[in-house]
Amino acid sequence: MSAQKYEFKSKVLEKKPCSISMEVEIEPSQTDIELKSVYESIQQTAKIPGFRTGKVPMDMVKRNYSDVAREKLIENMVKKTVFSAMEKENFAPIDMPVITNIDYDFGKVLKYSFKAECQPEVKVKDYKDIKIKKEKYKVTDANINKNIDVLLDRNANLIVSNTGEVKKDSFVIVNYEGFIDGKPVEKIKAKEHMIDLGAENTLKGFKDGLVKAKKGETKDIEIEYPKDYLNKELAGKKVVFKTTIEEVKEKQLPELNDDFAKDMGLESLEDLKKKIRESLESEETRRQNSEVEKQIIEHLLDKNKFEVPQSIVLQQKQYLVKRMSDYMKSQGANDEFIAKQAETADKKYEEEAEKNVRLSYILNAICNDEKIEVEDKELEDEKKKMLDSNPTRKDDVENYFKENKANIAASLKEEKIFKFLVDNAKISESEKDMPVK
């Protein structure tokens, strides 16, 4: 391809902080020069019966390859003028411009339009002295006891009920068969299926229908499935479960003593309580940090509103939709349901994507203003932490850092940015007892 530079006319159709639309016109005196070069290039590889490759007469090349020449000419002229057109406007694109409205025929003016995007100029305002309300929860004995209750429940044994009567928190082993409009449904059938009536995800109909029933009893339990139920065959349908109670079981909690603590891998009951307290306090610290970070982000987004490249917003939106889709698939949702959810939440995802992109520009600008960088020593320290946590996987850690160095550095930089913002914020603290959940 020739290094020839061409004269052209250009005008701005629309210019925004992050985008520009332009129109370019190139006279025949310029396109004819490139057209000659294009035909000469085509002639070198042209294949026409009766002629050797590269020896086809030019008049026959023009007759047989005019369409190819036209497309190649347009391609070449756009490449050789589009960036020069943007340079005239001091516009630095972040990606290839989108070419539209191409109008050209041999001997006539070549016209085309294009749209391109650039990085926004970001000058961050009000990122120091951010007012933050930090609510601290104090871990109480009630919180510790609640966690111990959960541990006891998780380590309970199931024993056969002495009474054989179903309670609201019983474990019931049943045989059942489902019927819709009096007809059996082959897929709704089970033998010796255990139902935890105390579980939140157990259908309410089963809880209501089985409580106070007894071992050996057979009951018809009608359940109306929600219209938005994931299984479309059952959504909005009334199903009658002919259910026989084979066995009723209940939980037997272990005794709360030093032996229980030892079963948990600890020395004593006091040691167990201490570990629970430490875990709750650590979790509370993470919650506080997350809440502070959330307030900082909301403040920065509220005080710094500017246009961002829509192509990058679209990429972020697609990422958010895919993340949602992957999660819902893992939960058993079908493609139709996922598509409907994505359509319903389209505006929400677009707004979230715009905020994420704008926040990234804000944080990068703060980095530049405050000269926040990640030193090599900080990366080495991070690697050492991982090696200390995985002493038998040295090669894996080394490979991970080699392949993900840029991402690790970006993560560390973000941590440093938020530390800077927190250190320079005005934080008012209050404290109260942690709620018992």
C-alpha cells in the first residue's frame, strides 16, 4: 500500500466531550491516484483464462475487477484520511472509528461519515474531607450465644420422634405422587424423600399440610405454584401431592461443653467462644469498611458527573448481564427466563454500567493527581503473603503472579486509593450493640 497522503475536506457534524461525528469528502483528482495503485496491485494477482498471473492486460483487469477495485479504493482512502480528519480537530480516538454513509462511484467525489470516541478529560472535585457516618456494632454475648446455637444445630443428630407426630421443625420421610387435574404426573413422584419442614425453601403447602400429621398417615396436600416459578411445567398450576408419612425425625442437639469445642477443633468451650467473637469482630470490620467505601463511592459519583464513552459502558453492561446469566443458570433457570430478566432489568444494568465506568475514570484521575502508585516491593509483599498461605504450592503462586501481575497491581492500587480517601475523610463514629440475627 502506498504511503501517499491525500487532500480532503472534512467537517464536524457533532462534537461531545467523549465523541465526535464527522463527514469527509475526497475529490476525484485524489481518488484517481489511489485507484491507479489499486488496479496495479490487482493486476499482479489477477487470474483470467488465457493469461498468466500478473500478465493480464489492464483494460481487462478494469472490466473484470471493477467491483473489487471500488471496495479496495474506499477501504484505502478511508484508512488514509480518517485519522488525519480527527487530528485536525485534536481528537484522540480510543478505538477504530465507525464508518457510515459511504457514497462513491468512479470519477465522482468520495463521501463518508464516521463516529469516534475518546477518553474524557476528568478533573475530580471534592474528593477530600468527604463526610462519612461510620456505625460500629459491638459484639455482645447474645451474638456469641446465637452463633453457638447455629453450631449446635448444624452438628445435631437426627433421631426418630418419640411421638411420631409431625412438628413445624420436624424432618419427615415421605412417599408422594403428584396429580394435576386428577391425572398423575410422572416427574412428580418420590419414595423415602426427606423434607426439612424448618427450612426456609420448603414449600409452605407442605409445612401446613404435614404439621400434626402422624407416622403412617396418608394426606392429600394441594400446592399452587407461583406464576413465575422456574419450572414452566408447574408455574401457575395446582398440584395435589398424595403423601404418605413413612417416618418422623427430630434433631437431637449435642451437649454444649468442652468436648463439643474439641469436636470443633478447639481446646475448650471458652476457646470456642473466643474464636466466635474474633470471627464476628472481623466480619464487622469488613462490614464497616464496605459501608465506608460505599459512602465514598456515592459521594464521588454525585459530585463528579461527566460523559463517558458509550462503547465502554456497553462492554461493562454486557459483563453485568453475563454475570447475572451465569448465576441464574447455576440456579437452574432456563434461557427464556434469563432473557426476560435481562430485558426487565435492562435500564438498571445500563445505569450500573455507566456508574462503574465513570467511577473507574474518577479513581484513575485521583491516582494521577495524588501520584498513587504500586511499588515492586508491594507486589513482592503480596506474593509473599500468598506463598505463606500456600507453602506447598510455590510454583502455582509464581505462575499466578506472572499471569495476573497487571490485575494484582490494579487491585492493590485500588486499595491504596480508598485508603487515601478514608485517611482524608471526615468520619463521625457511633457505636451500638450488634443486632442478634
